[in-house]
Amino acid sequence: MNVHNAELVISAVSPAQYPDTPLPEIALAGRSNVGKSSFINTLINRKGLARTSGKPGKTQTLNFYLIENALHFVDVPGYGYAKVSKTERAKWGKMIETYLTGRKQLKAVVSLVDMRHEPTADDVQMYEFLKYYQLPVIVVATKSDKIPRGKWQKHAAVIKKKLNMDPQDTFVIFSSETKEGKEAAWQAIESYL
Ligand code: GDP
């Protein structure tokens, strides 16, 4: 998809605030700092619409971006930020669980992991949660520009194994620096719309 129009329509904390439209939704989840805002901005050809986080874990809202009047990207606040209190974490958990398990418009989830490292316990937990609810997942391995191309397949194998990745899910190697994987990511997303 070649995106010309994208706008933030609502930062929601409860279902009453979700947009009242039948448009398909693609949620995006990942640890703070994984490169989620950069991924969104790359896909929608914008520099700074999705906020790149100076303060990881700060955004505790579900941000709905309307793309080309055709779909919503739903930016799920980043997880795994140590300085968030237990109460905050519980609130975050409840909010995303409510959204991910109850939203009819949700077609698939983009789960972002840092390609340089083995997925963390939080990454694995998120993936298992999504699979438990039978949601299609597009696993996006970010920051591929930081790894020599010759090692990509090795890193990909480590990630797939650690996540015990469902062979039906798509795996995309991505970089917001080089735009590697931009087309593949859009293709995967569009296959679920
Ligand atoms: P978020 O917290 O998941 O939204 O992550 P951001 O998109 O704000 O990115 C976190 C940091 O990683 C920033 O310093 C980005 O510049 C950097 N970053 C994000 N994507 C890439 C990438 O593909 N390559 C490189 N080298 N750095 C990236």
C-alpha cells in the first residue's frame, strides 16, 4: 500500500472510545524501544506521526491511526519497561487484553522483536498470548541494518525457534533505516484485510 493519508484519530483507554467503524484493524505490539514507532512511520511514509519514544513505556493509550480511509493501525503501548509500577503494569495488561480479545475489527497483530537479540521472556509471553487467542501474527524483526546480511538467516532462526513460531505466521526482516522489509510487511498486512 502506498500511503498518502494517515492520521491519529483517537488515543483510547477504554472500548467506549474505540472508533465506531467496521474498518479492519492491525495492532502493533513490542517492547519499548524495539522500533515500533519507526516501523509505523516507515509504513505510512511519515517522519513523526507515531511518536518515537524518548521516554520508553510512557504512552499508556491505544493509538488508532486511520490509514487511507481503509484500515486502522492500533499502536499498543510498549511492554517490558522496568520503571513502570505494578499498578500501571496491571492497568496496561487489562487494557490490551480487553482490546486484543474482544475487538471484532482486529485482523492480525504485528509483533515486533529486536533482530539483534534472542526474544525476551516478555516477547515470548506476548506471542503465546496472541496465539492462545488464535490471532494471526506477523513477526517483524527490527533493526536489521545493525546485523551483517550474512547473519540474517541465523538470527531469524533463533527468533523463530525461541517464539516457537507458528509456520502459518509471517516473518519479516525489517529496518526503518534502510526500508528493508517495508514491501513485505505491507504485503503481509494486506493479506489479512
Ligand atoms: P519504540 O519505543 O518501539 O516506538 O521505538 P522507536 O521507534 O522510538 O525506536 C527506538 C530507538 O531505536 C530509536 O533511537 C530509533 O532511532 C532506533 N531505531 C528504530 N528502528 C531502527 C532501525 O531499523 N535501525 C536502527 N539502526 N535503529 C532503529
